[in-house]
Amino acid sequence: MAKDPYRFFRIEARDLLRQMSEAVLAAEQAPAPDLPPRLLRLAHTLKGAASVVRQPGIAAQAHAIEDLLTPLRDRAEAPGRADLDALLALIDVAGDAITALDAPAAAGAPTPPRAESTGTSTGSGSGSAAAAYERVPDPAGASAVNAGLTGLTGLVGLPADAGTAEPDDAGDPDPIGAILTIPQLMPEELDGLLADIARTQGHLAPIERAAALLRELRAGLQGQQEALAGPLARIEDQIERGARQLARELVALRDGAEQLRLLPAAQLFAPLQRTARDAARSQDKQARLTGHGGDVKLEAALLNAVSGALVQMVRNAVAHGIELPAERIAAGKPPQGRIELRIERRGREVLFCCADDGAGLDLEAVRRTAIDKGIPGAARLDDDALIERLLRGGLSTARRVDALAGRGVGMDLVRDTADRLGGRLTLSSRRGEGTTVELCVPLQLAALRAIRVGAGAVAAWVPLDAVECVLQRPVLNGAHLIVGDELLPHLPLADALQPGQTTAAAPRSALVLRAGGQRAALGVDALDGVTSVVLRPPPALLPPSPLIAGLALDAAQQPVPVLAAEGLIAAARQARPRPVPAPPRTGTILVIDDSLTTRMLEQSILEAAGYRVHMAASAEDGLEAAQRERYALILVDVEMPGMDGFEFVARIRGDAALRHIPAVLVTSRNAPEDLARGKAVGADGYIVKGEFAQNEFLAQVAQLMARSAGTVDDDAAVEEPAA
């Protein structure tokens, strides 16, 4: 393979241009007097790098940027609108020149000569901008999207136009390709590195076997040659520690090598912000794009394949969604339209969502256009069918045909991208409020932070972005978990991954998951730390499961499932409580608590275990109930309005008819003096809500119920009520 003389220059130059473009776009939103010095430093760096690789044309563009900025810096003046326009134009031309280096003949291609200086402008900022802009040739007419993405093909192994939607007008330049920075790493380089790592990891096995033999040898020599056994033990320890350290380093190296294939989705934001800005300018509108989910890491191939579709989605939002400033003000909206691009991973897929706060779709106008075009049955199509027809292309409600809209091919190209990638495209709209377009495509590789969990012999990764919190010693209520005042569906990990092979033991911890606006809890026995993992698709022969998002390799190169939060939540909501053996119970339990949640929780647990339960909302009501009914056990809260739990227990211990009934205090107070006071008033047990464990609770209840029934001897004498 021929050595690429511009490989590192392209990476550095595109990064410098990206920083410049982001700074200029930010300055459009708020005055930035410090912008000229910052951009001068970046332009100077670009000029120096271009000179080193003998690219005088690119160096000339950087020098033109310096010429524009120097007077502004000297006057400590914030760039005006014309200055910013000129800066972006210069950045575009430099980006085109860098893109041209991707072509095979770039090394021998002539470079444009440096333009002659026309002298220092003494006019306004806009005048200096115009002078600087005139010295720079116009951008090439070809679409900058595909041209810029050509540099990705070495990395991703795809043709530059694979799954990429052309803009409506091929002559309308777009900066996304020129600014998008993708590392020029070949997949075979990474594959070779990963293969070397795997071979090195294979060398660990003989080391581990040698350590095992040393252990056996030391054991055999222990009784015969104590002097030799000591040194052997030290050698054994050194080998084992070295092997463990090597294994850790190899795992870290492997993960790092795999993640070199992945890029943060934020790479797309600045170019798409520029796309929105330029599209709005062309139609005398105001619009700003904000990005969310930029930390999601995706394969460069995927970013390459969807970038053109995202450009089209943003352009459509401006052309068909965002209104003119006067129209927005009349509708009670700010003059500047808002476009939000959200990127998020959902199980084995990634979602690209583009939403605007514009006028929304005029479906009646779409219907009239469809009728005018002679589309069969257009008059009878309902709204959903009409939107589906709109996504197939050939329809446009634009008032005029221009470079941005009017030909009716925009969304057709986005849909074509979805079809090429095996994904799906959906559109929803509310008149007067805006439109949302969602492109969802399958993942091949993705990096994510995950927490490793276990239950028995089962291990799995749970994406950290879906974990709301972790609870130790969770309080269970059948198939639900109590979180504050809320009952959440609960699914044990062992039940999820090994149905029919679980035990009755309750999980030691629970992860509260959130996804798609819903919440549920996953019960686990072990939490083994958080790390970054590379999500891989499951093998084709593995039956698909809504619970499994993919696989990630552990330190031993073994695949471990990465769970899908959406699937877990759905499964938890459909799960039924585990069958609880319910031996015959006798007697009734009285639960006294002013909290409805606590009463319902205790009632549910006790009834699931086979007990009859009565409830009271206050100690006064509970005392009346105890005097009317015969109870085998009373559970009473300590902190209640009026009579508290301590006083209640003292009252029944002073009542000859009630003093024999076991009473347990349930409270959030666990201070030693509270425990001592409970014992002093005659409580038979003391349960702290924050330390509640269902199995221990039921065991204590069973013991006290048995004592109340007289089936278990107790050291403490029970005084029978007087006849």
C-alpha cells in the first residue's frame, strides 16, 4: 500500500477548520470580541501545517483568513455579519482544497497560486470582509457532502455514496463533508492489532499452567525441603501477579483498539448547525440547531451512511417547518426557529431524531398536491397513509422550486437511506407546533458505559445510561419493588436469562431502569463494576431476544450479553410474582401505619405469604380494632400523629385482654435510644424501614405467629387474659 503523505495533515487541517466553523457559528448567536485572536491562532497553525506539506493553495486560504481577522483584532472589534459570512466562505474553500487531497492524483495536482494582496482595508468590517472574500476562488460546484465523505471510505470500506442522500441541488455546496473529521485508520490495521492482542492473550494460558505446576511442586516439597519451598512460593506469586497484570493491560488495549473504530456522534453537530444556518439564510429565516446525545459512539461507517440523510432532514425542517420571523412572531413564537437533533442508542439500534418547532405539516395541502399529481386514491387517504405516501417522494408543498426544496425528492432520499441500512423512517407532526422525523437504523458496533451484574452463574452488562439508581437490600412486594412511595415492576436477572431455573432467594440488589419514559427494576445478586464496552451484534444463528441488545467480550474473551433496557422493562411489566410456598396460616395480623404505601406493602407481602391482614391508619383506630377482634400479631408504626407506636405498645401491655399479643414496631428510626425505648415498653420486635429485608421480615412474623398460637416454646412467660 502506497504511503499517504497527507494522512496526518488532513486530520489536523479538518480539525482546525471544524474549530473555526464552530467558533463562527457560536459568534452569530452572541457577540464575541475574542473571536479574532482565537481564529488567528487556528489559521496560523493551518498555514504552517500547509506549508510543511507544500500545499501553498491551502496556506493562501489560511493567510486570507488572517488578513480578514487582523484589523478586527487590532481594533478589538467583534466581527459583523458580513465578516462572519466571509469567514465561513473562506473556511469552505479551504475545506474543499483539503477534500481534493483525498483524490489519487492530489499529490501531483496543481495548487492555486496565492492571491495578490489588495492592501489593507480602511473601511468598515463588512468592507474588509468583502475585500478578503474577493481574493478567494468560489467553491467547486459538486456536492461537498459526498466529496467530504470520500475520505471515510478507507476507514469504513463503503463507497462514498452508500446510503448517502444527495441534496436537492448538486450545485448547492454544503459544508458537512468539508468539516466532518474522521480518523484515517484502515480496518485492516485495527484487525491486525486485535489479532495480535488475541494471540498474546493466548500466551497467558501456558503461564497460568506453569503457575499451577509450581503450586503442585511447592506442595510436594513442603514437607521435605522447606528451604526450597519458600523461594518457589515467591516465584509462583510473581508469575501469578505478572499474568494478572498482563491480562488487565491486554483487556484495556483490546478495548482501546476496538474503540478506535468508533467516533462520537457529536462529530455531526457542527456541520449540521452550519447546514441549518445556511438553509435559513437562503430563505430569509432564522433557525438554530442544537444537538443532544453527542457522546454516543458509533462506527464511522454508520456516520458516513446517515450524514447525507441528516443534511436532508435538517434542510426539510428549515424549508417546510420553520416559518418566516414575522409569521412566528404573529403566532406567538420567538423569531428564531428551533431544530433539535437527538441521537440515542436503543438496544440494537440507534435513533436519529430531528424535531422542529415550526408550522407542522399542512396535510390538506399535501392531499391537494397528491390529487393534482393524479395519485390514485389520494382523496381517500387518511393522515397516516398520506404521511406514508409523502415519505415515498414525489410530493412537495414548497411554494417555489429552489436549491433547498420544491422537487419532492428530499424525504425519498432519507427513506432510501433507511432502506439501505435496514432501518425505518417515521414522521409525526402537529399543525402549528412542529414536525418530528425519526430515522432508526441497526448498529454494528457501538461503545457504551455499562455495569456488570450477576445472579448465580448468570452474568450480563447493563447500559449505564439506562440505570437510574442502584438499591441494596431491595424491599420486594411480589413482582414489584418499593422505591419511595412508588411500586415498580421487578424482574430478577436469573428469571430473565434462565427462566424455570431460578431459586426462591430474593436478589441482594436492584437496578432501577428507565427507558422510553417507563421504569422498572432488575434484581441482581452481584455488582462487578462499571467500564466501557464495545457492543457487538448477536450472532445470526442466535434466536433474537428483546432482552439482549448485543454482546461484549469479557477479560477471558468470552461473550457476555448486553441487556436491552426497553426489553427488560417490558418483561418486568409482564412478569408474574414468583410462587411463594404458603403453608396453612392461623390467626390475623393487624397492620397500623399512617402511610398508605407502607400499609399496602406490608399487606401485600403478608397476604402473599398466606396470612389474613387487617389495617388501621392510626394508633387510636388500631386500639379500637384490637379491642373488637382477636389478633395473633400487631405491626405498628412508631411515628404517627396523635398516639405513637411506643404509646400504643405500652397501652396494650397494660390491658389484660391484649397484653399477650406480640407487637412489632416498624419505624425509620434506628437510634440506640429508640431501640431501648421499644424494648422498655414491651415490643417483641423492632424493624427499621431503611433496613427492611422481606425474607427476614417474614421469618420474624412466622416466629411470632407461632409463639402466639402456642406452637413454639418461648422463654418469656405469656400471661393469659383474665376470664
